[in-house]
Amino acid sequence: MAISRSTMADCKTGNGNNTAAAKPATENQKLVKGNQEINDNTYYISAKQAHQLIEQNPQTAILAIAYGKYPNFNKGHIPGAIQMSTNEVESQKNHWNILPASQLRKNFLKKGITADTPVIFYSNDISAASRVAFAAYWLGVKNIKIIDGGQQAWTRAGYKLQKGNEAKIKAQSDFGSNTVAHPEALIKTPKELLAAESANPNLVLVSTRSWKEYLGNISGYSYIKETGEVKGAVYGRISKSSSDVAYLTNDDGTIKNPTAELEYWKKKGIVPDKEVVFYCGTGWRACVPFFIAKEEGFQNVKVYDGGWYDWNMSHKTNPEKFPVQKGEPGTSNFRIEKGTVAER
């Protein structure tokens, strides 16, 4: 069944999040500080820092990210930006999972991007930019940065927008490597997740889905009927619905100072010295905490890309091998479903 954007009820509807009228977050409320040092482990940067990087290196690629076309791109975009759709790193046919590396290379090369190209990503919804940035990171783009707060942050910082069509680009032919740079960052399938859990019983699987999704009250997706979570998943308190990462962001779209969230994670066993795997329904919401965790010193953090979508399909085929949990762990309503059998 084809899924159109008009019927899709999930994170991919977040292209037009309205943060223009929101009160700007203070320095203390934000992850990104104006005076932060930028290094290889810095992924989220301020609009001012992005502007400086672009001025220092005019070869920097600037990608305006959205599901489909970037909203009102011709009416105003960051100067020099070109559009890239999330559909160029994932597809419905592939269950919204990241495309094979060979196809990703081709799609980035079409944008003039190689492994050595500095790339700045931005979007109206931080999840969209983070999703494409994660695909680039996994593939092997060495220098990736994401503008905290997106285009709104750019204009709030006093920088002008450019009207009209996107900049002309010269496609590249050699990415620079035929080997995925960070295979350790991506768990693709339910079978791979089971293998990872078997190899490390202390692995912490974190659901970035909303509380109602986590409990199994709703699926969160128009194209997924069944509800529940992967057995063993802990609640990460990341999103309030399937179209946001609201616990991680301020009203103006910038990422929150993570101190409170890190304290919550610690209570759940989500700590830097553990192998931590984030997942959601189809990948978007998992990519934001992935990069935050990387910045906060987590050494072994991953994204389980198949998410609830793939796990649910595997569960329907083999419920014993791919069990589902529903309810709040530790309560009388909690149960594990293995086919027609429910364990409490």
C-alpha cells in the first residue's frame, strides 16, 4: 500500500513545525553554547558557528532537509543551500530504513558530497536533519554539523536568507571510500538486534517513542496497526508524540540543556559506560538522542533502525522469537506477548 505524506501520522509530518513565534531559549536552557569548542565530537552547532564555518570554508555543503520538498524553499533559505529529501536516505520500500550504502553514496555524490566534504545540515524539525546526518555519519562523511534550531535560528541570529532556486552543484564521481565508516553505529534488523543482545546481555535498549506508544495504547503510525514495544525496551522519555522529540527540545526548536534528561537516563540505566541502542518506529526520533549521547561521552551508542515497524512484522511471523511487551514494567498491567500466550 502506498503511503502519502497527507496520510502519514508520524515524525515525517514535522516539516513545518512552527517555532517562529516561540520565545528564544536562554543560553542555560540549550545544549549548544555560544562559546563551545567545536571538535570532531561536536554535531549540533549554533547558527553563528555555522555562519563562521561557511565563511572559513566556502566548499562547505549546506543541506536543507525535509520529507519531500523543503517548505517554501524558494521564498527563503540559507544562502548556498541545496535541498535533500529524507527519501534520499530511506524509503518506504525499505520499511523506512536507511538505504544500502551503495545507493547512499550515489545520492550524496549527486549533491556534490564526498567523504571529505564538510556538510552542514538544517531542517525545520531537528529530527529530519539528524536523520540524514546520521546516514551520512554511518556512511563515512567525516565532517558533519547540524544547525541547532534550523533556519529560524539562522534568522534570529541576524543572518539573511536567499530567495530563489537552490545553488547549482557539481556532482562528484568518487566518494573516497567504498567501505562504511561506522558499521558499529547501526543495527539494521530485528535479527541483528537479537544477536547484539545475545552478545551483550547488559545492552540497554531505549525506546524513544511516546509514553502512550511505549505502553502499547497507540501505535503512533497510520500505517502500523499493532501496538507494543520490543521486549526489554526501557522508556527513554524522548518524545510526546510520534512527530516530535519534545522532551529534548525547547519551544524555539533548539535542543535543551541535557542535564535533566541525563539524570533521568541514569535512573533507567542509560549511562555512558553501557552499550546503548536507541530506536523508535522507523528511525527518525532515535537519531537525535544518538548524537546528543555521542556529544555527552557515550562511547558505544547505536541506532536500531528497524524500530517498532520491523519488529512488529517479525513478531507476526515468529512471535516466540520476537516477543512484544505491553504496559508499564513492574506493574500488574505489564505483559510479554508471544503469539497467543501472554506472560505477566
